[in-house]
Amino acid sequence: MITNTELEYKGNLYPDQIVDFKKDSDKFYFTTQNGVILEITVIRNSTIRFRYATDHVMEPDFSYAISPDAPRGYKDLKAEETDTEYLISTAKVKVLVDKKSMRVQISDLEGNIINEDELGFHYEENYTYGGNSVKMSKITQSGESFYGMGDKATHFNLKGKRVHNWVTDQYAFGKDQDPLYKAVPFYIGLHQNKAYGLFFDNTFKTHFDFAHERRNVTSFWAEGGEMNYYFFYGPDMSRVVRSYTDLTGTPELPPLWALGYHQSKWSYFPESRVKQIASKFRKLKIPCDAIYLDIDYMDGFRCFTWDKTKFPDPKKMISELNEDGFKTVVMIDPGIKIDRDYWVYQEAIKNDYFCKRGDGPLMSGKVWPGQCNFPDYTNPEVREWWAGLYKELMSEVGAHAVWNDMNEPAVMEVPTKTAPLDTRHDFDGHPCSHRKAHNIYGMQMVRATYEGVKKYVYPKRPFVITRAGYSGTQRFASTWTGDNVATWEHLWIANVQVQRMCVSGMSFVGTDIGGFAEQPNGELFARWIQLGIFHPFCRVHSSGDHGDQEPWSFDKEVTNIVRKFIELRYQLLPYLYTSFYRYYKESIPMIKPLVYHDQEDQQTHFRTDEFIFGEQILVCPVQEPNAKGRRMYIPRGTWYDYWTNETVEGGSEKWVDADIDKIPIFIKEGAIIPKYPVQQYVGELKIEELQLDVYYKNGIENSMIYEDAQDGYDYTKGEFSLRNFKLTGKENELILQQFKDGNFITTYETFKLNLMGLPFKIKSIQLDNESIALKDVKMNGSNTIHVTKEFTTLHIIGK
Ligand code: GLC
């Protein structure tokens, strides 16, 4: 019996008997008597697309989410037919389509059901707007858990929740508040140790119910558009996340400075204040790579202008900051002030670039500058114009990067917080209303920004940040989680949001460290920095109306703690950069929640706090005041406590000491962690020697280090250095093998190896099969050795 209110509605229509079947290279078409068409595309053995149309009409196929580099289709497949169903098989899954109801069941090759329709596809005609509300219901499998969905500020496991996707300017949002700034209609299901993913590529407002309304049913629906979803089979969660990320794309490598520590506030002005902040970092020796200019640098909040009283010579200021190792990041919003004397406004009016309402007038709304019009970024011509507006700002004034905000688009003083729904959009030649374009508006804005910034900072790499986003936005920009609050609860939210974004294809993410609204005390700020240095984007930002939030704004003890952790981030830059490389190249998320790390271990399915930074570092923030440590789950395997080098066996919860100057950090045994010396900013020092912290293991572990020129595009022409290390530990020996790829010559000649946990005293060392005297490897103490970077095999033999 159906009890779901969404489904109960008697206006629902269902596909009936399949009366026609057709195959067209990589696609299968099934048509029912009542005119429902199901198009199935096998994109890869484990990626299958399902698309439904009604009344025999398929709309033109168009998506902003899918990467131009995504895999396209898989030829030469057969469907078998029985009396009751059709069967499509790939090397990974079997898809059954029921002839009577068009319901779909997907199983693995052993016949285990991975995902099956309950009612399956159904729809309801939308009498107000035209088109359909399109709906899908699936059976929730026993013990099934759910993950993904972008920036939801709720428990990491979504089982029992209902969530909504409608990008929203949600100032000072709370735990469980929904929707927020991003719309990522992608989830991962996990049951019986098998994971799959489902991406509902529909830009209208969408809703997902994960066994919330009915215990055995998972459903999702949209207020318009098509039922159009991609199914990804694992069985490993890592495979699912990578398949989804391959489909929606990854960013190019950022300049390395973008992974440094960044300082922001609403707002640093005038020029003298900006410089004062910058020099204080250098004076106190707290590393920092970028300083941010929020809206107040503009003349009356007009984008692409400068307030010349606050910033009389921005070019000179930016260049002086640059000499001191600071990059300048400037904010640009979508709303263009209605002002007849303002050139950007004039150009947009002249060329008809602003969005219009359904009945013709320009769409207008209030934002920071007052009444504004809004460019239609869904029009390719408008995007090109917008990209061109960055020319002066980037090439002449010399700004290094751009931060796009308010691009939901946010509109003030209206209950909907955004554009009216009848606003028209080009949607790249598929004209539509804001109901369809809302969720991708910010994405298309930042896409245009990215194109412009990329063009004008060339031959350097672009760095762009966005607040709003839809699936695929990661191809163009990094992001932050919006206007959070300086509370302990928000520290928990920050941790969950970043993990969730990482498994939702968007790894280049961080939060306003310390909280945007309100003011943290020193303890909360220190704890947040300890977490924030492990986030791919690491920036302190605050609204500024409750006081300062610089590393020195609290007491001396806090300043010292903050310095210590920012220094750790700078030491770990080669490790972090390698995980960015793997994200860019192999679609591997930069942060892995515990369930991603070890889905076979049921204990991980409901964990929220612990995560793996990169591949081999386990981190767990302290999220309560006055704590001297915390209980945490250590995943299975052997780990080294980063602070004491003691080993611990995982597979259970443990108390871990972590007074205010520590955060629990563990290193996977066998790992080789590369470290740079502490620099005040990226590129300050020539790296003379690469430190490798080697964590002994009785067994085998692989590690990787990626390096290149840290900016520019030579890496795409082979100018990179990729070192793969294989560590093999035995009772009385340790062997490191190095496999090198790429032509880039690193500046250092030697490695400094810190050998941790070695169970023996070193008797002799062989480098590429030649014995070398211990004095030639420059042993310091008993477990630090310096060797040439060129070795293939380093063999350490014990006494
Ligand atoms: C929004 C942004 C915030 C920014 C402020 C002023 O609230 O989310 O980061 O500081 O606008 O531009």
C-alpha cells in the first residue's frame, strides 16, 4: 500500500505495458502503450543512464553538469527478451526492465540486487507551469546507508532524512537546515558491502527522501524537467565516487599558493590596513599566501571598479603585496548596479545581456549596491562578455584570483531570497524560466569568471572561488560553505560538510575558519584552525562586525598554536599537492570519510568525525570546549600516532590525548610522507632537500609524491615529477623502491629520510645494490639518513 503523500496523490501517472523496443548503437529505447519512453545508455560497464520521456516526446539532450571529457558510450550491447522482461548485461551489472510496468532492477553478476524500482518512474502533469513533476521511487535495501548530496549540514549518513536542492543564500544557517548554497543531486547507497551511486541530473528544484517517509522506500523527484539519472555501480564506494566525478569533471591543478593559508575578512580596507595585516604575518612569522578584498574595495559596490579613496593605487598595492609573497584575491558579485553612468551597466543594457521577466521587463533585485540587474550567464555570449570584463582587473591591475559570491543569485528583502521564478534564461539555446535555471545560475557565472581569469592570468594558472554551485561546478572553481557561525556546533558541521562535498565530486572546499557570523573565543579558533589546515581550501574569513579574526587576535598561546598548525600545513604541501594531483587526474577525493576508507567495516557507516586526509593521514578534530582529548574510532590496521610515533591497532574506539595544542593525527603504517621546510609563503625558499617521513611496516605499502613548477602549464607537457614509492618491510630489513615518471627536475638533490618505528638497528645500507659506508649516507642519530634522490632501490639491513 502506498502511503507516501507525494505518491498517494491521485494525479500520478504511471508507464504501462511496453509495446516497442529499439536499439540504436549504445542506446536502448523502450516505449509503453501510454507513450512513456525509457532510454537506457550504457556509458561504461558500471555507468548506466536512464532517461524517461512522456507523450512520446524526448526533449533535446542537454546538460551543464556533464564534463566535455566524460566517457561517452559503450557500443555493441545486446538486450535479451523473455515473456516478462528485457535484460541488458554488461561486464559488471545486469539491468532488467519489466515489460508490464517498465520497472527496473539492477543486479551484479552474481545476482545480488543492487538497486530496484519500487513504483519506479511516475509523473504528474503540472497544470500551473506546464510539463511534469517527475518522480522515482526505489526499494530501500536492508541495512542500506546513504551518503553524498553536496553541502547538507546534517549527519553524514543520510538514512532517514529528506533533503532538497535549491541553491540558497542561507546566512548563519543551522544544523539540519536545508537547502543551502549548493545543489548536488548525487547520492551513494551502501548495503551488504556493495556501494552504488545515483546522479539525478535535473536542475529544477529536486527532493530526495532516504527512507524518511517510508522505511523501505527511497525516492527522488523534481518540479519539472526530465527523469534523467545515472547509475554507477561500485561495489567499492571509491569506484562510485570516481565514476561520478569522471562524469561531472575535475578541476585543473591550481597554483600551489592556492593551497597555502589565506586570510580574509569583510572587509580589509583601506590600503594601509591591508598592508598592516600582511606585514604582521611576516613579523610574527605566520605563513600566509593570500589576502582577500571583500566588496568594500569597489566604488559603491559596483563590480570591476575601485574605491579610489580607500585604494588610490591598487596596482601598486597589489604589486607591493606580491613582492612580500602575498597574492590578492578580489570579490566579484553577479548583481550589476542600475546606474546610467556605470560602464558595465551600460554595456549590458546596450547588448541586452540582463535577464528579463516573463512579461518582458528587466529582472531587478536589491543586493549590496542597491537595485541591480543580473546578467544572464546561461547565454554563451554573455559569458564571453563577462570573461572579458576581467581583463583590466587581472592583466593590468594585477589581481591574482577572483572570488564569486551571492551567485545563487541572492536577492535581499524578498522572502524567496532570489530571482522571481518567471525570470527568463537562454540556457544555452534552450530558453526556460528561473525554475530550471536557478540551480545552475551561479555555476554559469563562475564558469564565465573562470574563462576570463584563466585567459588574463595566463601563462599562470587561474584560481577562482564560488559560493553557489551545481554538480560539475568543480571543473571551474573551488568553493567555501558560505556564512557559517562561530559556534562549536558549526565546527562539527564544517567537518561533515567538507567530507560530504569531497565524496560529491567537489574536493576543493573549505569553510570560513573560526566562523563567519559572531565571534569565536581563542579556544574555538584554535580548534577550527587545527581542522582547517586539513581542508583543501584553507581560509579564515569573518563578517568582521564582532571583532578581529586574525591569528593574533586572541592570546599569545592561541597565536602560537595557530602558527604551529599553519606551519604543519606548509610542511605537508607536497603531500596535499599530490592528493590534488590524484583528484585532478584520477578523480580521487582529497578527503575520505571513514566509510569510504573501509566500507566493509560496519563500524564506519555512521561515523562523522574521523576522516583520512589524502591517502594515509587519519585526522579527528576536537569539537568540544575544555577537552584534553577525545574518544575516536581508529579504523582497522596499524597506525602511528603522529605526535608520539607510538603504534596503535585500529578496529575500535579509543581515547586519544589532544590538549589544546594538539589534534589527533595518525599515519598509516608503511606510509612515506613528504615534507617541505616551513616557508612564509609558497616559493619563498628553494627546497634544498626533501624530507620523507618513513613509517616502518612489516609488509608492503605504496606512496606517491607529485611535484611540478607549482604554477603554469608545463606540467601538461611532461614537466612534472611523479615518484611512486614501494615500501617493503621485513623483520630485519626495509626496502624502498622508487619508480619515477616525468621530466621535471626538482630543485633538491637529496632526500632526508626519517625512519620511524624501525624494529632494528641499522647495520648496513645498499643503494642500487652497492653497499655504502654509513658515513656516506650522513646518518644523524640512529634513524635519520640523507641519500641522493636518484636511487631506484634503497635497502636498509638490520643488525
Ligand atoms: C556574503 C558572503 C560573505 C561576504 C559577504 C560580503 O555574506 O558569503 O563571505 O563576506 O557576503 O561580501
